[in-house]
Amino acid sequence: NTWSEVLYSGNGTPPSPRHSHTCVVYEDCVYVFGGFDGNYRNDFHRFNFITNNWSQLNTHNNINAPKPRYRTSATVFKEFMFIFGGHDGSKQLNDFYSFNFQTEEW
């Protein structure tokens, strides 16, 4: 049982260094949402294990997208990612969102 760093050598830009984000795996990709990098984030990134590429999903300007947050929880069920709660820098949140991996929409 050993750890090894996943070395990124593909195309695209990885997320900024951050903490308290959430991530899930769906099919051949890991998805990274939100967190704190000096600012509260609601950006959404995908790393494809097969192509070794990062991409940013263009969802943060969507009116249905969750507001910036960190310390949120997420899970995957069928073709959806669900996130619940978190913190927006001033208060605890108890909102609930779904993201459809097929349509890439909140």
C-alpha cells in the first residue's frame, strides 16, 4: 500500500491551489468543485485519466450553479453529482444541487 503522485503531463490548466474543495469520480474523470484559494470558489474542473488532460467546465456563470463555497460534500448517483451545504465565508449553507454529467448543466 503506497501512494504515488499523479503527474500531470497533458493539456489544459489544472485548478488553482486550494483547500476544502470537493471532488468525485465519474466514468474516466475526476471532477473538482469549489473550495478556497484566497477566494471562495464555485469553479468546476475535470481531469481525464485516459487523456491526462485538465479542462474547466463553463458552469460558474450559470444562474443555476451553486454560489461559491468550501467545505461542501458531494456524491455521484447515476449520471448526477449532488452537492449539499458547505460554507460561503459568512454562514453555513444547507442548499442542495445536482449536476448532470451528460448535459454538463446544474
